[in-house]
Amino acid sequence: MNNYCAAIDFGTNTARLLIADRSPAGIVPVHVEREVIRLGGGFTDEHGLSSEAKERGLICLGRFSRILRRYGVTHVQASATSAVRDAKNGRAFVEKVFQETGISLVVIDGAEEARLTLMGVLSGLDSEPKTLVVLDVGGGSTEVTVSYNGIPAFIRSMPIGVVRLTEGFHTDIAMSVRVLSVINQLEGDLSSAGIVFSAEAELVGTAGTATTLAAIQLEMVEYDYRTVNNYTVSRDDIGAIFQRLSLLSPQERLSVKGLEKGREDLIIAGLIIITSVMDRFGFSRLKVSDCGLLEGLVLSDTIGC
């Protein structure tokens, strides 16, 4: 009888699976899977998730279900985030997923997503600063969490994400205007909460845009989460990557080492969010975390496995 437990982070753009062994030292990854499914692609307020996106999601989760059975995993903590929680047909989709795959998706809100993400990020950091700012750029939303000595002091889920921006706005300028308006609100909320970032505060980015930045900077042909985790990218290097990618078409970007297929049109929106946050709050570097919501789900006391 193994001691495996598992988690699925079923996001607006990417689905991730982690099967881990629990030991006295913590969790040890046994199997890791990721797939760009673009669940938020074609999303509308009127209908919610598109038929094509639902089919992609079901195929992916069916594959994850077979992997779980192969490893003998009897319990999985599976979360769905922005795309499903905002969708008119989200509940029906969750029911269909369970019927066809046996996976029970739990739709979590932005605050819970941020809390679990912080837990996951902290588990993989090589050092823990007194003030930590976690920026989780997702497909449908972006979460900002400020923690002091590992304890969350401020959580905000913002209605901007790479799929939502890319499909809702047609130019870089339009996306930037939208992002800046949301960051204006974030700045006001931080001020109201009495939070001012000192020079020692560290910005950590998690999820696809941040990990892609590291992979591009490292010119990775095959993604290696161990190398990406805790890698630091300067604001100048992010600017150079932004400028380089902006001059290429989405198809041309696929030739850039480190850029995963499925992100070629979304990466610009993600970079706009990251650079806008860095510039507004004075961060000169971004530490990248491959750990996040997925690891937080495994570590959560509510996992029950």
C-alpha cells in the first residue's frame, strides 16, 4: 500500500497534476504533468465555457484520471479556478467531469486560491524574506498576496488574466490601459490596508508567465522545474524579453527556446501584468516559483489523504 496523495490545479489556461509521496521530510514528487488546455478560450458571459474548451478539459482530465489509477491513488484534491467559477455553465461542467472521469472538482474563490498558492510557494522557496509579495498571474485572474513572516496580511484577486486580456482586448495598448486601471485600484487597497513595501520586500512570481520568463532566460529546450524554481530575473532582462517577443508574431515566438506551445499569444498579456506591477511598486527583480496552488493543495490540512 503506497502513501501517495495527489492534486490537480485545473486553471483557466493550464491544467497541472501532482502525485506525491508523503514522508517525514515533507512531500516528494512522484509524477508531475502539465497541459495547456485554454479552458477560458472562447468564454462568454452569456454561455460561459465554450464547447471546444470543455472538450479539451474533459480529454485532459480523462488522461489525468488514467494516470491516477496507474499509480493507485485513491484520493485527489482537485480545484477549479477563475474560468469555472465565473462560468454560467460551470456547475454543469463540474458534474460532467465527475460523471466521465471520476474526478471531483472543487471550485475555489480567489482568496482561497491565493492562500493555498502562498502555502505552495513557501514550501519551495530557498529563503523566506520577512515581507513576501506573491504575484500569481493566471488565465482568468491575477492574485496578489502579501505575507509577513509567512503569514498572509493582504490578499486581492484581480479580474485580469492572460486569456481574459488577450481575448478581450486587441492591442498591447488596450491591454495596458486595462491592467493599469486595475493596478490603480490595487494600490489604493494596499494603501487603505496600511501596506507599504520596503526595499527588503521580495516579489515572487508563480504560474505560467513567470515560469516561462525563467525558461526563456535559461533558453530551455526541455522544461525543468527544479532549475526554474527560485531562479531570479531582473526587470531589465524581463524588459528585453518583452521587447524581443513583441517584435515577433505568435507563430514566430514558437521558435524562442523556453516558450511553451499554447502560450505564444498569451505571453504578452502576462508580461504586461508583471512589468506593470514591478514598475508601480518599485521591484527591480522577480524570483520565480514553480511551486504554487498545486503544492498548496497537497499540503493543505483539508486534503484528507
